Amino acid sequence: MTDYTRDWMLFLAGAIGFGIIVVVLAIRSPEYRALGIAFFALLALFGLSMGIGDGFGLGSWMFIYLGVLGIVALIFIKPVKKVK
């Protein structure tokens, strides 16, 4: 495994972990929804720029898919209303 492959795999694992945290926060509190959409948009743009720079391989498509799926999830999942 090359250093480049290991680097994007570690970055992808961190992005998935942080993405899960952002989605959970956005479900619990609507204030985090804009943060989540911005995070996933940046992730998709990173995958797009990585694909343009090095050719669209598996890593760039994974970042693009993760970004798009995160944005779709945050748009369609409604925040949980607190019961008083």
C-alpha cells in the first residue's frame, strides 16, 4: 500500500466518523444542519478536486458519494422535536 493510498483511506475514515457525529447532532438540534451541509459539500468538492487532479479513482468517488449522501440525508431527515 502506498503512502498516498493510506493517507486518503485514513482521511476517509475520519470523514465518515465526523460525518456520523454531524448527522447525529443535526438530527438532535436543527442549528447543526447548516454545519453538516457545509461539511458534506466540502467533502464532495474535495473528492471532485481529487478526481480532477489524479483521475477519478475509487477514493475520489467515495468522497463524492459520501458528500452527496450526507447532504441528502441532512435535507430529508427532520430534527427530533423535544417533548416537554
